[in-house]
Amino acid sequence: MEKIRLFDKTFKTFIPYEKIMKAIDDVAEKLNGDFKGCDDIPVLLCVLNGSIMFTAELMQRLEFDCELVSTKLTSYEGTNTSGRVRQAMGLTSDIKGRRVIIVEDIVDTGNTIVELKRILKDAGASESVVCTLLFKPEAYTKEIPLEYVAMQIPNDFIVGFGLDYNEIGRNLKDIYILDE
């Protein structure tokens, strides 16, 4: 099992790249089943910075036209969520009257999803659904359904494949878990 060090913490391999790719294949298949052949052009909303790698892999597998829009929200400080979600960058395109697929790297408490849904409603989206690479059911405290979940994981701190520890580790192709 490979171990890596980021700043003051050691991490060990948790989800290898091949397993991540299989999970993305599966979630893309579900999206294709629901959106292929649709008359409109849905919007894929990449939630920066963490979702960049997932969004890129997911888009390559989609068999329907879609438009890419980005936004950036922040809530993490180090390894802990602050509980306060703020919009660091607004939507990069107008989504009024559009169906939006929110592409998230990870959903834990659900605070970011609540804020994203509010932002999209205020911006006039006709509908929004959630597609997340990772979901921590133990940490989730909201009632909002998550329509597309690639993988469920325990409530542990992880890095890699877009996820960071104080902005580093996003470039790792595997996902690593804290090794304590």
C-alpha cells in the first residue's frame, strides 16, 4: 500500500485509480440513460476546484450534448469543514430556464449542496440534480436527494483525484485516506 506525505500528514492508498474509473463509468451510464436523446442541452456545473478531474472524466463518457459551466464555493479550512459555505466565484454562464447537473467531487454534510441549489434556483434553473463522485452518508444531514452517486465512503478525510489538503494533493490519480 503506497503512502504519501502532504505537509504534516501521512496518507495511504484508499481507492485506486482503476476503481475510480469504473465508478465514473457506472455513474455516466446512469446519466446517459436519463439524458440521452433529450431535446434540451443540459448544463454540467463543475464545482471548482475539487471537481475538475471528475468532471473531465465524466464528460468524456456522456453521450448527450451538454454545456460546461463552473462555480466555486468554499467551506473547508485544513481537514475540517467550517460549516459556512461561501461563493468564491459566481456561475460562468447564464443558466436561466436550463436543467443543471451539479458535478461534485464529494458530498459530506450537504451544506454545499444546499447553497448550490439555492444559487441555481435564484439564477432561474428549471431543475437541478446532483452527481457526486463520493458520498459520505454518515456525515450527510440534509433531506436533498443525491440522484447520481458514484461511490459511498466512510466519514474519513481523503485526498487525491481533485480532493486536496490545504490545496495540495489534487493531482494524485488515486484517492488516499489519512494514515493515523
